[in-house]
Amino acid sequence: MHDNSLILIVEDNPELGARLTRDVRRYGGAEAAELIQEYDEAIARLLNEPAPHAVVMEYRMRAHTGVDLALWMAAQPRLADTHRVLYTATPRALVAQNPALAGHSLDMLFALVVPKGAGSGPRVLAAALSTLPRQVAAGEED
């Protein structure tokens, strides 16, 4: 079961996480946004229902990367419809060099790669999230 209104945010900086959560609700069309600060917490949350509409993750985490989390998600059949979004200050070319990406491209692994930094703050991320397609449940129409 997917919740089209729920965005999960994985961000270890509590202040930035609070801003992201607020702006995703306010500008991104999400009715609910959950903040998770660690990779292991994200895995534990994603093992439970409902599956979020999207997971926004930073690239650099304490013991893992956003690529690690996205690859784990890609291997979970029940998360096949959950959009993976990378929000990072790490240059795209450096992320693409991550050895864990062997056989994968950023564009196939992530629905969106949004740069973090000057000129691309939480509102830019929220606007990008609003472009993601929503899932239509069986029996429902647009």
C-alpha cells in the first residue's frame, strides 16, 4: 500500500531536515512528511506500511550514502512505486563515481537528482517533488 501524500525525508542535519519537512508540506503538495535522520532508521521505516510516495535522501550519511539506500529500495518489490529522490550538495559527477553504482545510472536509480546549495534550497526541492506522478489505486480514476 502506498500513501500518495507521504514524503519520507532522510537528512541527518536536524535544522535542514525541519526546513525540508516544512517546505515539502507547504510547497511540494505533500500532506505529510516524515523526517528520518539515519540510514538504519530509514530502512526500519520503509519495512513498514504505508510505503511513502517518495523518499528524499541526501548523498552523504554517517555510515552510508544515498546511493546505498536507493539500491536497497530498488531491491524491495513493495517499494517499486516509491520515487527515490537524491538531494545533495555533492556534485553529480562525484556521485556517479560511487563504486556501488556499478551497473546502474543515476537517472535509472533516482526519479530526481536535485542539487542542494545556493539557489537550490528546500523550496526548489519541494517544487521538484510536486512534478512526480501520483500513483492511482486500482478502481480509482484521475
